[in-house]
Amino acid sequence: MKITKQLQDLEMKLIKEKKTKFFKSLIFYLTFNLLFIGCSKSVENKLIGDWQIDYIEFNDQNLSTVPVDEKYIMKLAIENNKKQFSIDGVKGSWLLDDSILLFENIPESKTHIDSMFVVNDINGNSTIVLQNGDQKIATIKEGFVVPEKVKYKMKIISVNLDQLILQIDGDFHTYNKVN
């Protein structure tokens, strides 16, 4: 009888330990996911606002403060669920992918076309490509002119409520928040 009671107590203790381990694992999993989701959103939220360029640290480790008359403001916003950027009148969309900040826009420009050629696919569909030198400017497809988008990629080194550091082509660009 005493052995049976001890076995039952041991069995209850093992069941309690399994439940405790399960709940600890569940709590860890939920906490980790909430932190991970919250961190990516918080980085995005920290990026929203107006950032003014302050200085650049070049590959050769020379530091250059941007002269007052050359400083610019980079505006990052979310309007109507669309991520929009604006820098000196250049507007486009932005995307945060892990620690990479991607800008995409169609530049306003007047560009001379020095070459035009037709690209045919195996189904007989044709596209006219317009170029200036080696740079593709636009395509004409199904009667519509489709301009080439410019894509620009930067790595976020750090961001907080006051300062943003981006790595662009190996150089570190430091911005201060102005609003």
C-alpha cells in the first residue's frame, strides 16, 4: 500500500513537471514571437519622420561633416498604408526588409533616346526598349510606355528616436531626426 502511494505521488510529480515544462516552453515561444514582431514594427516606427544628413564616414575612415548648404532632409512616412519617401523633391516608395532599407521611384527627367530596339519572345509578343547608352530608360509594351524604376538599397546600421546610421556603398551616413 505504501509503495502504491509512493508510485502515485511520483507519477503526479512527473505529470506536474511535464505540465510545467510545457507551459514554460509555451510562454517562451509566445514571448519570443511577440518580441520579434514588436521589434520589426518598432524599427519601422522609428524610421518614420524627417531625417537630416549630418556627416559621412567614408570607407577610408575619413569623416566629413556635410556643409550646411548641402544638407538635405529625408522624409519617411506611411500614408494610406503606403510607405512613401521624399528627398529634395524626389518621391517614391520604401520598404524595410530585415535591416535593408529599399527605395524605389520613377525619376522625373528628360532623357535623350539614342537607341531603340525590339525584343520578341517565343510567343511572338514584342516589346520596344528605349535606351540612352547602356541605360534602359523605358519600354513600350501593349501600347503603353513603362518607365524604368530606380532602386536604391541601404543597410540600417542603427536607428533610435534621434539618430539613423545607414551604410550606403560602404560609407556610413549619419542622420539626425528633425521632427
